Amino acid sequence: MNDETAKTIEQYRTRLDEINRLQTERTRLMGVGTVERRRVTVTVNADGITIDIRFSSDIGDLDYDEIATAITEASRLAVADVAEQTTALFAPIAPDPAGRIETDEILSGIANMRDQLR
């Protein structure tokens, strides 16, 4: 194995380790949405699934339709929150908008290595 091939393999392994670490971190994310003057708070997990709904002590000031609407809106905000967190978490490995895409370079290196091994 030449130095370039070894370097490509090491870059690939490093990138894969980083992706695995970020995926593990993502599973711990939670999004929160609060509406109706903090009367309704919804928390969702990293997959956008509701894991908690809280009502303040003055929730009785709202009728049932208002509570239902508030839960829906708070859920939407919570999902948007966790989506923003996920985007921020993965930003370091996202393709560079200026055109520098390390993943493509690594995959190209792997393809070259494959051709050399034939």
C-alpha cells in the first residue's frame, strides 16, 4: 500500500468516526416549543416524537380548542427546534458551499485505490 492510499484510508476512517460520533450526539437532542404565554410546552426527541407536554397552572384560562391548537403549534416549534439543532450539529461535515467537498475527494481516493488493487 502506498502513502497516498494509506492517507486516503485514514481520511475515510476519520470521517466515518466523526459521522458516528455526530449520529450518537444527535440521538440525545431534544427540541422544545412553548406557546400561549408559556402555558403550553412540548418537548420532542431527535426524531421529532413528542416525549413531554407541560401545562402551566393557568392553562384553565384556555378552552379546549385553544389548548389543542397550542399543543399543535408548540409541537411544530419543538420539531423545528430539534431540526435546527441537528443542522448545526452536522454543519462541520456538511459540504462546503464554496465547492470544497471532502467526502467526494475521499471517495475518489477510494475509487483510485480500488483501481490500483485490481
